[in-house]
Amino acid sequence: MPSLYKNTKRYYGCRFGQAQLRNLAAMVGEDMAPGSVSFRTNFGTYHFQADTLAALVAEVEASPDIGTNKPWDNLTITAQGPAPGSECSITIDPDRTAVEVKTDTHNTWARGLEARIGELLTDQAAGRHDQTRSPAAKRLRSSLAGVGLWAFVLWYSITVYPTSQEEVVLANGKHALTRAGGQLPTSSLVVLGTLLLWCIGNAVRHFVGVRATRPTLVVASDLPSGPAWQRLSFADKVATVVAVLTGLAMVGTVVSAAADVFKP
């Protein structure tokens, strides 16, 4: 006789829109008797439960205490299995999605459903657009770009910058190096600006990537698809544009200040 099976798996970074939730609900309720699946959510001290996700959304939106514009931050889907003592529970919150499957006798059902849910959460609920390159290839490309930039800076500091200096004789007779013409070479200002732009560009790219792939729970509409920029909210897009403009202004200020400091 099959032994008791109970297991909980946690998934992080899941992004749920209407399509992902609809597929998840259909998978959990497949071949189940009517009324075997329930959906519930909490808004503070208010608790809502229904037999379908659409009914739950309608009940929440009809509540005068909640309304239609308040974002959801939790959802629990519970399904009673085909045998007594069999149950699957999926709990979605801002931190993670927990899938708990347990059964007294029906191990095949429990393990199979657990595997299918895990595949759906990994493949669909990630909410990312199709990637033409693997994450490892992207990390390699970023690393090579950084190494190349710093290699150029090293080459410049060894071969180019010294040519902008000249040897002078001080009043005490000692020799010293000073900048030719008494000012910082234009090429040095270009290198400084390039370094700053590279740092700002990487910071902005990281911000966009994090915001575009953050965990999300949207029950009334589909998630935006496409590149990371298209998946940003309006507020995130404004913040990104402001950050870029501020960074460019900072680069101009630093480069201009450096040129002024080293004027003859």
C-alpha cells in the first residue's frame, strides 16, 4: 500500500497575470469533481472565497470596502484530490509561491500534479520574454565588456597618458613630470566620461532588469510582454528616464570640473 506523501516546494520570482492564473487553475482542477477547487484571498481583515477565480475577482470588486483598484498581494488555490486525504494547496504572496501536495494513498496523483505545477511555474509564471541568448551567455558578454573597458583604461594609462607629460627642472634642480601645456589631455576627459557612462549604463540596466522581472500578481489582466522596457510600469519608466538624465548631467559636471581644475 502506498505510504503517506507530503511535500512542499517553494518558487521565487514568479509573475502571475490572468493567463498564468487561468492555466494554473485549469491544471489543478483537471479531472476533479465540481466544487473540488476553491480560491481565497485576504485584504486585511476581509476574507473572500469562491469556487472559481472569476467569481472571486467579482466578489472582491463588488465589495464596497475593497473596490477594483486595490492591488492583490495574496491568493490561495486549494484542490481536493481524487482520494480521501489528498489535497493540493498553492499559496501565492509577494515573497514566494508555495506548492504543498499531500495524500494518504494516491502518490501517483500527488507526484504527477506536483511536477506539472512546477513546470508551469518555471516556464510560464516567470513572465519573461523569449530570450535569444542564455543567461550564461549574457553574463559572459557583460564580463567581457567590463574586462575590455578596463583593459583599455590600463593600456591608455601606460602608453597614451605618459606622452601628455613633459619633464621640467624645478628651482632646486630636481626633475619632475608635469602635464604638457599644463592641462588635462582631451583624451583623458573622454576616458573619464566613458567610464562614468559605462557605470551608469550598467546601473540602469540592472534596475530595469530587476523591476521588469519582480514577482507580480495581477488577477484582472494579462502581464505585458516583450523586452524589459515594455514590461516596466509607467512609474518605473519615469524613474529610469530621470535616472538617465541625472546621470548624464553628473557626467557632464564631473568632466567639466576636471577640465577646469587642470586648466593652465
